[in-house]
Amino acid sequence: MLGPDDLDSYDWNWHAKYGDEVTEELVEMFNDGAVIVAPNLSPERLQTLSSEWAAERAGELLKIDGPDSLMATTKTQVKNLVSETIAKGESLGQLNK
């Protein structure tokens, strides 16, 4: 029977899976904001700042632990949902709905 502890075998290395995509999104977000906040920033400087910030922020969001870890938050939430579903006697297929 599947249980909450089975989630530990899932590959939670989100940085390897999604790091490039998240970094690209963060670069775009940074650039959009910089156009408003610092319109006189040179394109070269903007690219440097946005790339550095996005890489750092993606690392914070996608790391395995830490206060900003989306992975840790998601893992905890999924474990809670699986536990609740099992405790109610429902099938795990119910989670798909």
C-alpha cells in the first residue's frame, strides 16, 4: 500500500529539472520591473543584474530545504494530502480529482 513515506523515493531535485526554466522566468520578471524602476539602466548592465539575481533566486526557490524552498513546501503538502486521503479511507486516485 502506498503511504506518505513513499514520497521520499520521488526525485525532488527540482533545480536539476526546472532550474533553467525558472531562471528564465525570473530574468523576464526582473527585466520587466527594471524597465519601470530603472529605465536608464544600460542593456548590458540590466542583463548582468537580471542573470545574477535570477540564478540566485532560482537556487533559493528550488533547493531541497530552506525557508523559501518550493520543493519542501510542496513535499509537505503532498504528504499531508496523501495522509488525509488514507485516513479517510479514500483511494489515492481520489487525489487526482
